[in-house]
Amino acid sequence: MTRVRFEELVGDALDLIPKEFAAAMDNVVVLVEDRDRENPTLLGLYHGVALTERTSHYGGVLPDRITIFREAILDICRDEQDVVEEVAITVVHEIAHHFGIDDARLHELGWG
């Protein structure tokens, strides 16, 4: 799968986020990279300060980053439909971290 097609799928997954959640996303950027250098099997990563952790002192900082790792996702998928599903799951999972939802709760909700 080409990088352009993969990025389209990430955009499609972002479009699935309910409008009220998308509107509440503050100071966050979504990126696509091939792999995480430290953990090459990692599918996605949220790096930043979750909305639930921000205080009145939050400000003047670089955007939080959600990174979706293309090659790692492609490694575990059999076909394009698998990629579509895994990208959506990974995007939702990482956005949930932006809203302060931890991995344990995501697993409970079926978004592990």
C-alpha cells in the first residue's frame, strides 16, 4: 500500500471521530511515520499532555503528537480491509489518550 493511500485511510479514520470530540481536540497533530525506532512493532503513539492533565499553566507549548506507524500496521494486516480497520482502531486508541483514557480502560471498551 502506498504512503498516500495509507494517509488517506488515516484521514478517513479521523473523519469517523464524532464532531463533538473532534471539536474538543486541542493543540494536537496527527502524523504518519514508517516505524517507531525504539519499538518497531508499535502501531501508534500519543505524545503530549492529555486534556485531563492540563492545568491553567498549560500554554505556549508545541502541539501534542499522535503518530500512526504505517509499516508496523501493514505488517500485521492481510489485505486493505484489515488495514482500514486497524488504522481506525489505532487512530481512535491514540485520540482516546489525548482525552485522558488509559490503556486499561481502552481494553475494557474493546479498543485495546
